[in-house]
Amino acid sequence: MILGIDTSNYTTSAALLDTSGKLIAQKRERLEVEQGERGLRQSEAVFQHVKKLPQVIAKVAEGKKEELTKLVVSTSPTSQQDSYMPVFRVGEGQARSLASILGLSLLEVSHQEGHLMAGVWSSGLDVEEFLAVHLSGGTSELLKVSKKQGLGFEVEVLGTSQDLHAGQFIDRVGVELGLPFPAGPSLEELAVEGELGEVVIPSAVDGYQISFSGPTSAAMRAIEAGEKKANIALAVQQAIANTVEKVLRKAIGEEELTEILIVGGVAANQYLRERLRKRLEHPGVGAELYFAEPKWSSDNAVGTAALALGQ
């Protein structure tokens, strides 16, 4: 059995897979954010992880101690040099202690690699090299990804957000609209009642570089002008879809890769999935899109554990 641990900005998670890749157990607990707030300080997130993680691990690994052979933990946001965030120290500390006590191999990966692997594991993508888009509250990146001979992926960042991330765009507008944090699911539900084109939020793309601060300001102006909430919610989704489409069209042509994996909490949005499939999966573009299953798009330790398969 492989035990995976991930302590991200807003989720404490652990997962248990057998060495064939079958999911045995998993548990996730969202960190609590007060109504009206748009997030947590790292110190508060660390404190909540410290309280939650022991119970989460105990629930997942209950009765399986003798079968554990590997322990995988995310220790940084990405695999880029100097990538660091305090929340990951909680999972790393627990994992090191468990590995030492139980005599297990300890494998360190990045949170982003866990998201990518959750997508590969749940979508069936099976190529050596592909394009990926990682959309969340802390990351909005266009990536060129290849499988390593060893653990994890080689990840080249082709483009990224210059300011806010897609998840922050959603959450800031959502909270302003009176939705709970994180606002993604509620905004998606609200957007179903919207009419496309009634509110227009332009995308901001320069080559592979993107921006969500301008679109956020445009959405806030629409709120101040009293536009219908559902129309604003739909326009937010459309702006993100347009942004992703523009950078992917460029990358498909320049990198000559047509297999595309889209992961991260924002990628669970069904409108985004359907829009991108319609715009990119046709003969004129020729892309083949893969998405992590919605339940594995948000932060989880399943992808973290799955990185150790075959190791």
C-alpha cells in the first residue's frame, strides 16, 4: 500500500492506494474560512492542518499499518526552484515521523505534480509528453510536461498569470456577490441562470502570459452597476475559458503537442470543460483534451500517492 499526504492552502488530505493503482481509501477536510473572508493567513492554515492531519491519516490508514510500503508527501507548491509555502511543512513533518517509525520509504513531490498525476490517473491520459493547464486559487499556469524516468514529471512553465490566479478571480467576485468561500461551486450554479453576452468581461492575454486583475476589476464594475448576478457569474466563466483557449491555441501550434491535460480546482467547472472541448476539439485545431475527474480536480492526496506507482 502507498500512503499519500498533502497539506495545501485549504485542504488537509490523505489517500491510500494499492500498488496496482486502485484507490483503497481517501479523506479530505477543508480548512475553515469565515463567511465573507477571501482566504486564510498561512499561520492560520498551518494551525488548522496541525489539528486535522493526525485524524485524517488515522482514518485513511486504519488497519493497514502492516501493509504500508511507501509514503509520498507534497513538500512544495511546484517543483520549480525556491517554490515554498509554510503549509506543506505540516505534511512533511508528519510524513518524516511516520516513515522513520514505520521504516517506510519516503518520497517527496510537489503539490502541482500531485494535481497532474490525479489528472493522468483519473483521465486515462497515456503519452510521454503533453501540454497542461493548472488552474486553481494559487496557480494559473500553462505547462509543457513530460514523464520522468524516476519519480514525478519534468515541468516547463510556458506561461503564467502576472497577478491574480483564476481561482482568486472567481473567489473575489463570488464573495462580492455574496457567495460562500471558496466560491467556485456556487458561482457555477449561479451562472446556469445567466445569459451569455449580457455582461462581457474581456480576457487579458499577451503571448503565453495572462492576467486576471483586469477581468476582476471589470466584474467588480459590473457588480457596482447593478448587473444581474447570474450574468456576471457566467461572464466570469467565459472570461476564464477565453483566456485558456487563447494560450492553448498558441501552444498547440508552437509546441506541436495536441494532448492537453487540464487540472486544478477551477478545472472542475463544467462550463469551462464544455466550452474548451467545443472550441479546441474540432478538425480545425485537432486537440484532444483530458480533465481530471471533477472530484479529483480539487486538492487531494490521491494524485500524490499515485506518483509512487511503479517506483
